Amino acid sequence: MSKIIAFTNQKGGVGKTTSTANIGAGLARAGYKVLLVDLDPQVNLTHGLGLIGAEFNVYGALLQEYPIKAYPVQENLGLVAGAPALSSFEKVKGDEVDREFLLKDLLEPLQEKCDFILLDCPPALGLITLNAYACADTLYIPLEAQMYATDGLEKVLEMVTRVKRRLNPALTVGGIFFTRFDPRKVLRRETAEIIRDKYPDLVLKHTIRETITLGEAPHLSQDIFRYAPNSAGAADYEHLVQEILTR
Ligand SMILES: Nc1ncnc2c1ncn2[C@@H]1O[C@H](COP(=O)(O)OP(=O)(O)OP(=O)(O)O)[C@@H](O)[C@H]1O
Ligand SMILES: [Mg+2]
């Protein structure tokens, strides 16, 4: 049975997609069978892995137009493509009974085939994200250590409390980790310390530094381990993968 992990934060641009792609690649390199699912209408994960104009995507599968299809990315790593049409999901499925469990039903047959399913959530707490929370075992929350960072975090944590009560009692928050971290900036360091003090059990030990290579890799359809194996980004994501595996 696979473990389903969702990367989520209502705040945009905090590193959800970068983390899904690189943690997925790190787990695959460690020998785990991994499936990535792009749940964001922005389709950044899909495009960043070099899949353009995919014929089959998660939206069509959620609408039962065809069975779910995973495209191979590299050894041990597959991708269920996203689609811009995901933005209509709420409008199309909003009135349906069991609307929060459509993704869970869709992923069920794949659970036997992989060790991890990683969900890249959109920067919103709408029906798509609810579907992710309803089927996930664990959420990880990437966070930029800067002003207002905790606003998005608190909204996610409130939502988790509600989802646990109503939709998925087994849901856990695996942790919060800092992305785009620049230890030379005092304000960032101080903000990170404040968040660490406030959520001592949730903040992971390892952080992802701000590094240009992490932004470059998806432009060449590569993960950081392939694009720049000796970079700070590769080292940081490798440490994070190990920490996630031992939590
Ligand atoms: N550690 C990092 N160092 C430098 N650039 C980064 C880092 N992490 C992410 N980026 C860049 O920051 C931008 C936002 O990252 P990403 O797309 O992963 O965030 P996101 O949370 O998925 O955004 P959205 O909410 O829009 O889906 C991207 O251009 C990405 O390449
Ligand atoms: Mg994203």
C-alpha cells in the first residue's frame, strides 16, 4: 500500500511544485516506486517534467472520461498530468455527493503499485485541495520564512482540523519545512526562529536554501539531482528526503 503525501500551502510560490518534483525524484533514486500527481491548473509540475500537451490528465480521469494514466518520467517515477481545466473542477463537481472523495477513488487502484504517491496541490483551499486532504496520509507544508508566512500556514492547519473531523480522521501533518531560505538575511532567520518556537514539533530540521539551480532545472525538464547533482539544492533535497523517510 502506498503512502500518499500532499504538498500544500494556500500561499503561492512557496516551493510546493519544486518540492514535489525533487522529493519525488529523491525517493525514486532511493529505490522507491513513486507516482506524482499534478493537481494544479497552472500545470507547473507537468511542464517542469517536460510533459507538454498530455492526452490523458487527472482532470479527465476525475470526470471518468478515461482511466487514470501515469506517464513515465524516469526509473521508478511516474506522473499523472495536470490540466488547466482543473480550474473548473469545483464548478463541475461541486454539487456531487462524495465530491471530496473523487481523487481517493481514482488513486485506489494505483496504491498497490507504488510506495509513495505525491500530490502537488494548487495555492488554494478549494475542492481540489479538499480531495487531496481527503485521501492523503500526510501533508507537508513548504514555507518561505518571511512576513505573513504563518497566515497561509494557519489556514492550512485549521483546514486539517476540519478535514480530520469530517473526511479523513487519519490525516496527519508530517511537517513544515523552509524553502528559498537565505540564512544571510537576518529577517528570514528571525522569522524562521519564531515559527520554529511556535511549532517546535512540526518544523523539520532541514531547510531548502534559495539557489538558482532549483529554478533552472524545470526549464530543462530535469530534477535537481540530474541537473546539478553537486549543487546546494541537490544536497538540501537529499537531506529532506532522508528526514521525511525517518519521520
Ligand atoms: N529553493 C529555491 N531556490 C530558488 N528558487 C526556487 C526555490 N524553490 C522554488 N523556487 C522557484 O520559485 C518559484 C515558485 O516555486 P514553486 O513553483 O515550486 O512554488 P509553488 O508553491 O508550487 O507555487 P504555486 O503556488 O504557484 O503553485 C519557481 O519559479 C521556482 O523555480
Ligand atoms: Mg505549484
